Amino acid sequence: MKTGNSNGSNRGLWATRLGFILAASGSAVGLGNVWKFPYITGQNGGGAFVLVYLLCIAVVGLPIMLTEFTIGRRTGLNPVGAFRALAPGTPWVVIGFMGVLAGFLILSFYSVVGGWTLAYVIKAVTGGMSTFTSPQIAGEFFGSFISDTPQVLLFHTAFMILTMGIVLRGIHGGIEKACDILMPTLVVMLLLLMVRSLTLDGAMEGVKFYLSPDFSKIDGSVILMAMGQAFFSLSLGMGCLITYASYLPPEENLTSATVYVVLFDTGIALLMGMVIFPAVFAVGMEPTEGPSLVFSVLPTVFTQMPFGFVVSIVFFILLAIAALTSAISLMEAVAAFFIDQFGWERKKAVWVMGATIYLFGIPSGLSFGLLADVKFFDKTFFDVVDNIASNYLLPLGGMLTAIFVGWWWGTDNAHKEIERHETTFRWAKAWEFLIKFVSPIAVFLVFLGHFF
Ligand code: PHE
């Protein structure tokens, strides 16, 4: 890495490269790490799920992230434009369309949960959280909050307006700078909370649940969930990172950027597990609680720590911002498509698509209250949308991207792009093997294992 020195251009370079890594990390680190990872790990047996998840990150996530970065920088376009440019007149462009659809679907429910975090910021600031002395009380509060239609809609609206507001103004100023402070603070905060959790009475049960794998819990659908979560958490398979990398200068080292983003994202998720599970067991809750897990356990832990009031405020603000930086990348990917392909103005794209996504998100928002009993294949609307996007569209998009680069556009072309600015791609052979064979076959087998 170039370090800043008094030479203006060098400093500029460094800033750009850090800015990109932070923006990509901002997209990756979000509710997926802090909210979703703990609750689906809890529902899917703990340690064994974590291992499968890590395996998916290593053999599928890592190589595909590098691939998306490469496509983005090479073409400088949104996903639809990118596949059109690299393979004109072929059906490969479908990958781009699927990505836009996935972005639409994910943002619709993401904004609902983002709204919950905003509500919790207010709850923390007004001191209401100090009454959450047991997870039962905290859980009841959460349960009645997410089933309260006006409140849920209010915060869903607020979150979507924030997201649209930022994307309208363009994302290159404030957010990147904010990430600079946000990301390190988030890490410090999580470390602090981890220490508190680990020192609670009975915490070791949670550590055991989290770290010792019980493989009897693993089946086809658990593996599919782990893989879906790997894609979701890394923001992969929908072209979001293609869009972000399209703004990159040629001297960016794509391989090290990939490694940083993956390590950072995975590190935050793993750390979050170490915060949650010791606390879950210490306060006598079930790890299988579901989406409410983080929202009922953490406030209880806050009441049991010094300066808990301040910590709770800072924590939920960080969580809301982390959610926002991911939501922005989702909105940006959808908007960029309409801007580039239909010639819409940014304003129109953001307003029209933002409003449509918002409306589509309403039934997800009501899935814990008014519409809780409306089930499709035993799942609520919220779960159906999440499931289709995260567990099917993203892995499918990733698999097709890998096949596209591995067998159509060619790893040689990709290799050249990766090495464009005198960087040596040291793991070229390993990456080639992963992208041609391992990643696509792994995703295919996981689908197969799930369906049959
Ligand atoms: N990676 C984000 C998270 O973990 C969610 C996301 C998925 C963002 C796909 C962009 C694209 O919260």
C-alpha cells in the first residue's frame, strides 16, 4: 500500500484507494452482519453453520468478488451495460437484469429492518431502553413494536427517504468520509460489547454453541442458507460491486481490495457472533429466536454494563448508519440501471424506483403484525422476498458471473485487467481454478442438494 507522503499525487492515490475500500466495505457491512448473521446462525445450529459459511466465503465469495471488481473496472458501467459491453448481442445480459431485480427485492425488506434500527436509536436516546432489564421485557417490546403498523410504516418511510436523499445527492462525498470514522468505531464498539458478553455468568455455553460444530444439524437447506448469507453479506451476485468498481482508477490493486473487504466483512460478522451468543445463553434465551434475536438480547446487555445508556445510543446509531451505507449501494445499483439504460435523469430514477421499492416493502413491514398469518409455502411475505433474493437470485447471479468470466469472456482477459497497472496477480492460477470450476460447481451442487 502506498503511504501518504508530502507528494500530492501519492496522497491523492491513497485516498482514492482507501475511499473505494471503505465504500465497498460500507456496502458489505450492514444488517447482514449485525442482525442477520447471528439470527440465522442461531436458527441453523451454531458452529457447524459458521464453518459452512466460512467455506462459502473462501471458495465462492472471495473469487467472485474479485471477478465483479474486475468486470466493473474494465467496463466502467452498471451491470447491465457491463455484460452488454463484454458480450454484445448475447443473453449474458440477463445476469445484469437479475441483479437489478435482486437489488429491488432486497432493498424493499432491508428498508423495513433499517427502519427498526432508526426506531431503536430514538428509543435509546429517550432512555426507554433502561427498562429492558430482562430479555423477556425487551422481547415483548420488540414484538409489539414490529407488529404496530403505523410505527413500522413510519420508520420504513423514514429509512427509505434517508436512502433516497443520499443517493439523489450522489454518494461520493459525505458517505465515504463518514465510513472512515464509522467503520473503526463499529469495530471498537463490538470489541467492547464482546468483553461485556463474555464476562456475563453462563457466557461459556454460548461460546460452545457458537464455536463447536455439531454436523448433525447440517442438511441441504442449511447449506443453501449459509451460501445465500455469504452472498448477501458480501453484497455479491447482483452487480452492486460491479457498479462500485466502475468508478475505480486503473492503479487500484483489485486483489488486495478484495481481501480487505472480505476480511473486514467476515471479521465483523464473526465478532458479532461472539457478542450475541454468550449473551443469549447468559440471559437464558433461545438462540433460535429469529429476527428479534439482536433486538431483544443487546438492549438487555446494555442495561447490565457501565455507561450502558451511552453505549446503546452509539451502537444503534452505528447500526443505522451501517444499514444506510448498504441500502445506498442497493438503491444506487437499481438507479444506475435506469439512468444508463433508459436515459432517465438521476432524480427521476431515484424517485420513481425508490417509491416503487418503498411500496413493495410495505407487505414485508406488515409481515410481523397485520399480515403475520398470511403465508406462502409456510413463509411470511418478508421471508419469501428475502429467500428468493438472497438464497436464489444472488447465488445464481454469482454462478453465472463465474461461468461468464471463466468460460466466455475468458480468465486471460480478466487476468490482464487485474494486472493492468503493474500489479502482479500472484494467485492467478488458484483464482482461475476457483472461478472456472469450484465456484460454479459448488453453487450448482448446493442448489441440487436443496431441491433433491
Ligand atoms: N451486504 C449488505 C449487508 O450485509 C446487504 C447487501 C446485499 C447490500 C446485496 C448490497 C447488495 O447488510
